[in-house]
Amino acid sequence: MKRMEVLTLNGNWSYQRSDGNESGTGTVPGDIYHDLLCNDQIPDPFYRDNEESLLWIAESEWSYERNFDVPTELLEHDRVLLRCDGLDTLATLRVNGEVIASTNNMFRFYEFDIKEVLKVGENTIQLTFSSALKYCNEKYREHWGWDHKASKNMSTRAVFVRKEQCNFGWDWGIKTGTCGIWRDMTLVAFNTARIESVHITQDHTSPGQVTLGVATDLDTTVDASLSARVSVAFDGELVAHVEQSFQGSSKSLTLLIENPQLWWPNNLGEQPLYHVTVEILGADGVVLDTSVKRIGLRTIRLDRHPDEWGESFQFEVNGHAFFAKGANWIPADAIKPRLTRERYRTLIEDTAAANMNMLRLWGGGIYEDDAFYEACDELGICVWHDFMFGHMGYHPSEDLEYRKNIKAEAIDQVKRLRHHACIALWCGNNEQEQGSVMEVATRPMFQNWEDYCPVYDVLLRKVVEELHPEIDYWPSSPHTPHGDRSNFNDPTCGDAHLWEVWNKREPFESYRTCEHRFNSEFGFQSLPEPKTVYSFTEPKDRNIASHIMDYHQRSFGNDRIMEYLLGWFQAPNSFESTLWLSQMVQGLAIKYACEHWRRMMPRGMGTLYWQINDCWPVASWSSIDYYGRWKALHYMAKNFFAPLMVSGVEDVENSTVEIHVTSDLRDPVAGTLKWVVTDVDGNVLEESEREVTAAPCQNCKVETLELSELTEAHEKRGLMVWMELEAPGQPTSRNLAFFASPLKWDEVTAPRPRLLDLNLEPNVEVAIAPAGDGAFQVTLTTKRPALWVWLELDEIDAKCSDNFFHLRPDVPLTVVVTPASELSADEMTDRLMVRSLVDTYR
Ligand code: BMA
């Protein structure tokens, strides 16, 4: 018998614009935007407002073509398939001039038996991509009755095609409307049988062992005697093995893993991974096909049980309920071919470094690259996985062809991803239940429940229940599972998207009134740091209200950022200060929310802020910008997501501060809690310490400080409460509480003091020492309180172990700074800049 042969069609292809001059040599996998850019046929679409003059790319038809050699032996196989792992999107496929198929879904895997069309020697393959944008415009006109007006964000029309929804723009995204062969293309020739899919299930019911079920489905050309061989390896050692002969097109086997090493989310344990190899052998012992999957031994469930507040919403791993901490993930580059395995790895490392354990893969993007899921498996980042339906509003769910198409897509993707340890939940869509589904949808923007339910309650749920039953399905985010479903964001059950802060201008404190069970979205915008802004602006654009800064802002506008900023802080003294200060405000907003929700555990068991990353340089809710630079929020998240956290809740009217200790650890831990009350010059007014024991997975109010005497003697806006929690094996948790905050328009007489009265230079002293591996230890000491102290290197990027932290007088703090390129100690001294809040307005 013959082995399977796989011939790649990746590599160089020629491309051509059907009605224009542009042509050249492109790369598969890739897309037209990237190819035009690499061949200098278009300017950088991220620079200034270049994007606007590049819409012709999305409006054009493009074709890709190449020749390839077919050896005689390839055609001697029973079947020769052309496999397309990703065609974006409306493509007509021809081989040797013959039309093979038309495709309309970038998320599906297409396979066509082209043995009869191929010939020995040179063959030609051609793909023509018609304009998805034009197609959507026509569909839009048909459905809405009028033309879609051009706008920065054209996402409402994207629903008509199964293509990355944010590719037509989003409220943080550039519109490219690209096309191309975005994933691998191969010829697969086989005889007798090949592996169609492998489903690995885990039974953890007997203590000290895990039973793996390995079900293999085959694609067979004849009914033959075959054998299936499955082996499981851990750390390079074989730990289980089984081989059986069979006849037919599927085979299930079980294997016992003794002494299983369990997989845990980040900070809750290790992430051991096992390799499961399935081989299918012919009667003569020849291996016909092999599949290797890397798995983690664990169970993950969404636990929903009735409780005193309604119904729980918490993830359980290996039977242990844990607090989900993290953010929402969007496509990490608007020009996808630029995304390398290293960039994925770095972003997931950054996720783990901020003490996160979950990402929500948001439904307006793409089913991600393997590199994303592999890094999440390796680093313990659970994935709440939306199916790719991102737009809040009308979807053509009533169209039966569309339903067939998305069913095939869901099957392809669930089969592809179900072995990953990181997958924690499948979710039907983003925000469709949030006011856009109704009993009788009278306007073109909305849809009927009658059309919605068959897709999100039945079709997608069934795919998950049949193909990945060990993981739960959730119809939408947010979703209210009881009572009136249209009444989204019910605080007693389900998940919530809380946008009153930012969208409705509510103050940050309003987060503290939310008692939802799981907060899967909430966010606050900031601007990227100067280096990033310089990359897309000319000096004349460097004003927060310039056309170009506005152009790189797709939400309400930079005035919303400024509005909040001026509520908290003094007017910034430069453009650069505005950028930095916007990040501090953002960090503060999300800190308010996340600390509060962690303190509410176990009523609330998860907080995923919007959003972790960017797809181009833009003002957005992200905590890491397009170039991978951490914003203040990301550093602050590392602290407010730390497994052991101290935090304070101030009561301005009564002059009290509650001190809380929150633990996500699996074991109790004893530590020392210290607090110091100072004035704004750092003079100690009161201090104390006590031993505390933090119980696992709990929040505990440890102390309430009564500070009315001090607030009488000193102004409220002049008091600071510094907290510090030290426990063996855990990084020290530090926090600061104060009574200052912005005035609310309806409470102008309330006793809320507006600002911390910091006006003097803290004069932070800096000592630098090499720390090995190109890193430096930077020790900072101050004479006066220094808030939001941040370190930056002139012209060079750097990562810090901490940044945007508060410094108390005479308490030195050491951070490790790792520059992106090697620096001598002298160069480090020259380039290091240390600044703090007062530098933004003085
Ligand atoms: C949510 C998301 C996104 C959006 C974000 C910011 O509603 O689901 O669609 O980008 O808010 O507005």
C-alpha cells in the first residue's frame, strides 16, 4: 500500500488586479494588502490617513495564480485532494482552466478531489477573488433599502459575508477589506484511508488515573482491514500505548494514564502537556496516515448552580472553582500575514505576566492561528471562545444557505481546536442579544428571536454538544439565562458587558455598584505612548484634537478621554504628557472595576476587560499597543490581578478606609499587612501592622481605618493610605487609597475632594546596577510621595518588572528593566527617564 503524500502549494504566486495595472509576486499564505505593501505598490496604510486612499483594493477583483509540477506517482493514488485551509473570501477556483468551485467562507476548510483534472507535469491553479465589499454593499441595499454610507466603520455590512467581521473596520479597527489565500494550500494524495479527525476525551472519575478515549474518523476509499495505533508520550517518555485492527471508517480506543500530571490555569499550577499520536496502518503494516495532538489532562466546566444571589457563573478546572482574570482578544494585526509565531507567543507571555488566566477570543475577529492556542496551552491561559459573529445587530440568520454555511464552519473549527487544553467555553456570538433581537424586528438593524434562536440556541449548541461535549456552550455574550432574555446584564445570573463607564460617562466609582456574576466586557480608552504615536504622525499632527489623531480614533473621540482625564488630573503640559496621562486614567478606571469584582468573590467569579491588544496603532481600550508596548494598564493589571492582593475602599463621607485581602491561591497563606497614613508631603500620620491569613479563593475585609480625626486636621485631599502585604512565596502586594476623585455634575455640593494636592517635585533618586541577561536593576528612592512613577528609555523599548507605581518617601523600590537591545550601564544611565504624575502638569 502507498503512504499518503502531501505537496504544498504555499510559496510564490503571481497576483493581478483584474481591471488595473497592479501585478506582482505574492506569498501564500498571505493576502493582497500584504503583497502590495511588500512590493511597494501602496503606501503604509497605518500612516496618517493613508487608509482612506486605499479603498480601491477592497473594491477590486484580484486573481492569484501559480504553476506546479505533478509527479507520475502522485496520480497513482486513489484520491488527490486540493485542500484549502483558508480562502478570504469570495473565490472562484480553477485548475488547468477548469472551474472547480466557488467559495464564500474564509473560516472553512475546503477540499476538492481534483485527480481527474490534474496531469503529469506542469499544472496551473488560479483563484479569482471578487470584491466582498461590493457584494456586501449590494446585499445591504437589498436588505436595508438604501446604500450604506461610507464611514470609518463599515461593520454593519460585514454580516452578509463569512469573513473576519472587523476587516471592514471597527470602533478600534482600520478597514482594509482585503482578500487572498490566507492559510495553507496543499495537495493531499492518499490510498485506502486517511485520518479525517481525532477526538480525544478524558475521564477523570477514578482518582490517580485518567482514561483517554481516542476516537478516530477516517476518510476511506475502499473497505479494507486496517489497524489503529495510539501512543501517549510525556516528557519524551511513552506512558501508554495501544494497537488494534479493525474494518470500517472509524475506530475508538481507550488508554489509561497512571499518575496523571494535571494541567492548570496560570498561577494555579503547572501546564504539563502530553503528546497523543494516532497512526493508521494498512494490512501490510505501512503507516497510511498519522496525527499528533498535544493535550493537557484536565476538566474544565462552566459551573452554574442556584445560590443565594441567583445562579453562579464560574469556571471550574479539575473540580476547583477559580476566579477568571483577563481580557478580550481581538485580531493582533489588521495585516494578518505579518503575524508571526513569535508575536503570538510574546502576546500570550504578556497575558500570563499580567497574572491573567483567561482571554475571551471575541467574535468579530478570526478563529486564531495554531500559534495562539499552543501558547495558551503552554502558559495556562484559558480561552473563552466566541464563534465568529461579532456585530451587534442584524445577521441574515433566516437565510437557510447561510445557516448551512455556518454549520460547516463551526464543524471545521470545533474539530480543529477541541484537543487544546486551553479551550474553556464555546460562545455563540458577541452582543447579539444585547438589544438587537426582538419579537418582531421592525427595522432592518434588528433580527427576530424566531430567526436568531435556530442558529444560536440550536445549530451551534448542537455542534458543540456533538463534537466537543466536554466543554460548555453559552449562546451569546452577554447572555441572561433566566427570565427575560432581552433584559441583558442581569446581576443575578449569566455574564455582563458593562459599558456605563465610558459609553455613558459614568464615573469610575459606579463600577463599585455592579454585582454581576461574571464581567466579560467593560473598558476605558487610552492613547498609545509617544513612540507609537510618532510612527503614524508628522510633527504637525501631534495634537490630541488634530485630524490625524482623530483619524486614529474610531470611538467617541479623544474628547471623551480628555473629559475623564480633566476630572481626575490637572491639564497636561504637553502632547506627550497627555498620552501618558490618558494611560494612567485608563489604568485607574480598570483598577476600580477589577479590584471591586475580585473583592466580590464568590458572587462575581470573573473579570475580562476590553481589550488586551490592538490591530494597528490607534487610540483604544487596549492594554498593549500594536507594537507590543505595555500601557500603564497592563502594568497595573499585573498588580490588581496578582493572586494575593491588598486593596482599599475609601468612604469619603465617613472618612474610613476598608482594607481587604483577596486570594486566588489554592492554599491558605499567612502574611504581614502594613498600612501607613501620610500627608501629601509623605509625613507619617499613623501606621500599624498585623498578621493575616488569607484563606484560599476568598476575599476578607481585614480592617476598617477610622480617619475622621486625621481628615479634620488635614484636608481630605491631602491624605494617603499606603498598604503593603507580604507573604512567603508571593510578590509583595502594594496599594494606595485616597479620598480624592472627580466631582460629579449632579453632586457639586458633595464632600468629594477633587484632586490629590501634589505640586512639588518628588526628586526621585535612581541607582542602576546590571542584573544579568542584558537587564538592569533600577532602585528608586523618593523624598516626597511620587505617584504613577514610570520608567522609559529614550528611543529604545524596554519591559519593566513593574511600572506606573506609587513611591512612598524613604521606602526604596527596585524594578528590573530589560531593554529591547543591549545597553552598557552608561548607555542605560543616559537613556533612562524616570517621571511621575507631577511631571505631566508641572
Ligand atoms: C464591545 C465589543 C466590541 C467593541 C467594544 C468597544 O461592545 O463587543 O464590539 O469594539 O465593545 O466599543
